[in-house]
Amino acid sequence: MQRDNYVYLSWQDLPIFLSLITLLLSILFLICKSFSGTKQVNLPPSPPRLPIIGNLHQIGEPVDRSLRDLSQKYGPLMLLHFGSVPTVVVSSPDMVKEIAKKHDVVFSDRFNTRASDILFYGGKDIVFASYGNNWRQARKLCVQEMLSSKRVLSFQSIREEEVSSLVSKIRQVCLNGDDGAVNMCEMLIRTSNNIMSRCILGRCYSCEEKEYQEEEGNKVIFCETLMKKVITQLTAFRVGDFFPCFKWVEEVRGFMRSLKITLGELDTFYNQVFEERKAMKASENGVKDFVDILLQLQKDNMFNMDLTDDRLKAIVQNMFFGGIDTTSTTSEWIMAELMRNPRVMKKTQEEVRRIMVDKGRVDINELDKLDYFKCVVKETLRLHPPVPLLVPRKTAEVVQIGDGRYTIPAGTKVIINAWAIQRDPNSWDQPDEFIPERFENSPVDYYKGGQEYFHFIPFGFGRRKCPGIMFGTVAVEYLMANLLYWFDWKLNINEDVDMSEAYGITVGLKVPLFLVPIPYSP
């Protein structure tokens, strides 16, 4: 594997970066200003900005909160300038509803970066692909062939085996008798990785699997290391994303070379997998995995699109990053909130154990009876959406919004602040408090959120809404129900839950959650 010498920048490096380039950009600004057009008077409200850098100096971390604070002053639809990139920020359910109901097609395009374009094979995936026929056909393919309720349920044996393995490992910790705490983050990521690997690829591809390492030798494997590398590159601060005229800086600094190295590693892995799958008639347990399905569709050519190997790789990669990260992150947040709220923990465990008492185990067919448990999951997704700032969109044409008050030019970047929307005091009582009861007898659920109700959009909204809702929620619910059924949980003495956040593609706990398991006998 080639060594990656690129040094990634984070948002903490932004002040230094801005200081270094301001002088150079000021010269460019003076030149460009002489060619600027007539000022538009009906743009959305905007805070005062500096020459060249725009409003970048006003954005702190966490970014979702920083944008929320600005929106409280300038309105639920505001215009910011991130360098030379005009960006509209949407921070209210009413604005999201107007976009979804009146202008969904206009707001369905993507504002991509060079990293997402390269790492997802030129936008041949679903998440980052530009809106158009290829995207529609790819999404249709996934919804009908890979993410249908029938297909999701067909993977239940895989979920059962991997969750059972997790429960056994936790039991072993308990049997050691040293009151040891388990790293919930590590265990949840490993379990999510194994479930997704088997559902997508037909087998586990884990860095810790000794047998697999011996079998594969020095081949590239898709494991946590490569995943983290892709995430780092997708989320790194890059000058070209804010000042397109300075994209050449990324070439000089080696960023493009770094991306191409990573793409080569991904390519090597996927080529191995595809060759393995083509040489086999079916997965070991007879259940068709996603790669089996995609290769068969490629062979049959039933969809109105060119299903190249690159397109299949991009779709598979979407499934990995959409499934592993969101499942493990949401599960850890659920446990963190339950540990901070003993009353809710007690009520949730009592329900899970009462409903499952006749089965003596967690039965997926009984999950729909866990009303309060589902409220806990939804409340966690409200407070901790996996992607607080939805994947940026781009306007396909000039559009009038805000009941015609504002004009948004074509090609404008659009950020939907789901974190702010789901904590909007106009929509939620005590919006910053963890109160699962708010969802009792409520029509708001995973599917209606973003379709009928727009104050709850953890999976997005409109045409760009996540197609894998059922796949993801079933995984989270089955995993969490087992952890709550088989174990009581406590913190180490004198420890508390650190709710600080770590930012990547998704937002998880900055400090891993360590909990002490106590076996429960039904």
C-alpha cells in the first residue's frame, strides 16, 4: 500500500489558513470586483461579510450550532458566503416544507467536492450523484432490488448471528469477573461492520479476523483503517472547495495524489470482491448479498442505465458508509442518553423484557410492539441526527422562495441544518431535553418525517431522502433491543457520560462510551 503523505487540515486550522491567503486573495478580489454584475436586492438576509473570505470567520465549531446561532439573528433562510461560494442555510421546518412541496426538483441536485467526486467514481453513486436520469435509475434499483422490506427481512439471520456473537463477547467479559467495562463504540462499530459486510459482500472483511488475514495475505481489505481514511479525506478542509480558482493549491500540496491513492486501494478491494462473487454461485447461507444482486442486474441489463463496474462500486460504497457509521453512531447515542436518564432506561428495559418474556429472546417480529422503545430511538435521532447538516444540495435553476420574497440564483450551495430544525422551540417543547414521551401517540415516524412532517428529518426529505431507512432502523432496533434485554448497564465508579461530539461524515461521541455490563437472566 502506498504511503499517504498528505497532511489534512481541520476546521481548527481555518484561522491560520485565512491569514496566510488573505493578502493574495485581496488582489484577486480587486480584479474580480471590476467585473461584478448588478447587485441583487432580493437575496435572503445575510450577515456582514469580509472581502475575499466572506463569512468564514463567523463559523465556529460545532458548525451546526454556529449556523443555528446566526439563523436566530438573520432568519431561517439566510445567505452566507464561504469564501467565494454563496451558500443558503435553511434552519426551519416551514422553509423545508416549502422546498419539499414546491421546489423539490430544483433543490435535488448535489453540491459536490473534488473528494466526493473522485472517491465515489465521478458521482456514479446515489448520495453524491447529480440529479438526473442516472441518479433516478440508480435509486430505483436500490429501492426495488436491495432495500425493499422483503430484502431487508431476508438478512435477519445475519443480524441474529452477529448480534448473538456480540452478546457472547459481552458475556465473556462478565465471566472474567473483573467488573470490566466494555468499549461500546468499538463493539458497535465492529458489529455494524460485520452485519454490513455480510449483507453487502457475503462475508466479513474485518481487520481483526485472523483467519481472513492469513487467507488474504497482503491484499487490501476494506476495514476500519481504509474507512477512516476515506472519511478523513471527505471531511478535510480544502481551499478549492471555498475558492475554486485556487484548486491548483491542492495539486501542489498533494491532496489530489492522496485521493487517487485511496481510490486505487478501494478499487483493488472491490475488484477482489467482484471476482470472488462472480466465481461463486451464491453466498454461503444461500442469501443473496447486495453484490450478488448488482452483478446479476448488470448481467441482465434490466434498468435504463449503464451499470458499469465503477457504478456498482460507487453504490456499494454508499451502502457501507450509510450503514456502518449511522447504525453504530445512533446505537451509541441511544446508550449514552439512557445512561444519563435512569428513569427512561428502566422504563425501556421493562417494556423490552415484558414483550419478549414468552420468547425468551428478542424476536424481530415483536419489535413493532415496543412502543416506548421506538419513542426512545426517535428521540435520540431527534437530538442526535447522524448527519446534522444534511449532504449539501445545489439549486438547478433560479428559484423564488419564502413566499416569493427571496431569489436564490442557480448553482447556489444549500445546507439544511437538521440539527437546528429538530431543536426548533416553535416545533418542540423543551427542545434540548431528552423526552421520549413526546413521540407517544404521535403520527411522526421515520417514514413520514421529511414527507408529511418537516420538523423531524433525520433521514432527509423529498427526492433525496435516504432510501435505506428500513434497513438502518431495523439494524439499530434489533441490536439495541438485545443489549437492553440481556444486560443491565452501569458506569464505572465516579464516571459520567461525556456528551462531547466528534465530527466526521456522521457525528458521534468524542469520548468512547465505556459501560459495565451485568448479565440478566429471563
